[in-house]
Amino acid sequence: MPDFGDFLEAKFALDERSLARDVRGEWLAAMLPRDALRCLDIGTGTGAMVRRLLDAVPGASSIEVVALDRDSEMLARARASMRAHLSRRGFEQHDDADGIEAHDARRRVRLRFACADILQHEPHPGDRYDLVTAHAFMDLVPMRPLLERIAGWLSPGGLFYATLNYDGETVLLPPHADAAFEEGLLARYDASMEERRIDGSPTGGARSGRRLHALLDEAGFEILACASSDWNAVPHRGRLRDGDAAVLSVLLDAVRRECEPHVDRARLAAWYDDRRALLAAGRLGAIVHQLDLLSVAPSRRADALPGTPGLTAFT
């Protein structure tokens, strides 16, 4: 089984195929006119979204990005991936204590790597971001307090682009011979996400896409675009594409791990072996339902989100 960083890189091409075109188009249209851009990428991982961002704003003369992750090893991988990405695009660059400075003939890029929990992150005094990005992240964190913080971090008219938000359905193809057992396993897999807690607070969980849509509206964000960004990791012209096999391997392991304490282990082992054999033959596929959302920050102070005492700092 690949480590988490390898998994993030393996799924890059699948993510790229899956991003909702309409939502991405709105995001690109909003980015293109900007001459200068300040961005925060939360849950950076290996830097996939930062790489997309740099390619999305070729006309900007100045780009500053804070890449935030609580895992220092992931940030080290993100730093290495960004150096390689900038080199491929002809940037001169040098490292300093907390990031990378780079430039070419047309623009300057400043990358900072911040190792912190998202709910403890504080921008430099007076800093505001034009864009906050969160890629395949909102299901892992308590969304209500995080949205409060994002609203306070964004400059007037700033954008929040949240992509690949899991939304409660994973389908394996072809269907298993014991379809009812597999449906039960996948329901248990979703239930494990619903049970996540951080300091007693629920995370976005297995329906983070629709929950995020509701919370953005309640918090006063204007939703500019929303569409499905489903993973379609299924054989194409008789074979799996890019890193899809590695992604499916991790998915099978995750389902087995989460379900093992709750189901008959012999039946689970038989299911797992059957699915593994199909994957080895290049015949297994998965469709995973997700949502992308692009929203603009509240322009004025808003009331607290319902059910969240003291959550009033939307500006």
C-alpha cells in the first residue's frame, strides 16, 4: 500500500479529470484579470492545488501563496514538488527559511509553507487573501468554525474554491455477486466518516458537499458555481488510466479497515480477495460522488450560524 503522499500524487490525474468544468471555468475567469494574487491553500498535502493555481494565472505579475498543512512531511514533499514545477516552467528560484522565492521575465512568485492545524492558523497581521482553496479537505474538519475563519481571512470580493467534497456515494463496478453485503460495507464506510470528531465537533463527514453548500449560504457567502466532480475511476477502452489502480487499491484497503470491526471477518476477507483479483485483472472500477463549490466572501457582518454558540465573526 502506498504511503499517503504517494496516494495523493497517484490520484492527481484522476482529480484533474474530475474537477467540475463549469466551476473551474468560473474560477479561471475570476483569476485571469488579476495582476496580483494572495492565496491560502489549506490541507496542501503534496501541493497539487498550488500547482494548479500557478498554471491558472499566467498573467499575474505577483503571486503569493501560503501552503498550510499540519504534516511537516507533506509540506516537505509539497516544497519539492513546487521546486520541480517551477523549474519545468523556467523560473529562477531560491529557498529561504520558510519558503521559495521565484521569478521569470514576467512575474514573481512567493511560496510560504506553514505547518499548523487549520483551526490554529493565523495570517500575518493585516494579511487578507484574495483566494482560499481547499482540495478534498472539508470532509476532514469541522466546517462551521473553519468557515468563520475563512470569511475573516478573505479580502472583500475574495473567493473560496472548495473542490472534490465527498458527498455520500461510492459505487464499485461491476457489482459484487453478494450485492447486499457490498452495499452494507460501503454504507459502513460512509458511517465511519460520519462518526469522525475533532475536539468533540463533527467534521464534514460523508456528506460534506451538500453540508458545505448549506453552510456557505447560511454564512453569507454567495455561491457562484456548484457542480458534481465525481471520480470516474473505471476502465476506459479496456484499461485503467493513469494512477487509478493505486487509488482503487487504497479505497479497498480503507473499506476493509473501517468495516472489519463491524462485519463477519470471513465474508469480508472473501469480498476483499474477490475485489483485489478483479483489480489485478484491470476490471475493477469505482464512481465516487463529489461536489465542487466556488463562492465569494460575505461583504458584511453576518449572524452566527445556527446551532453554533458564539460563531459571529463573519466580516
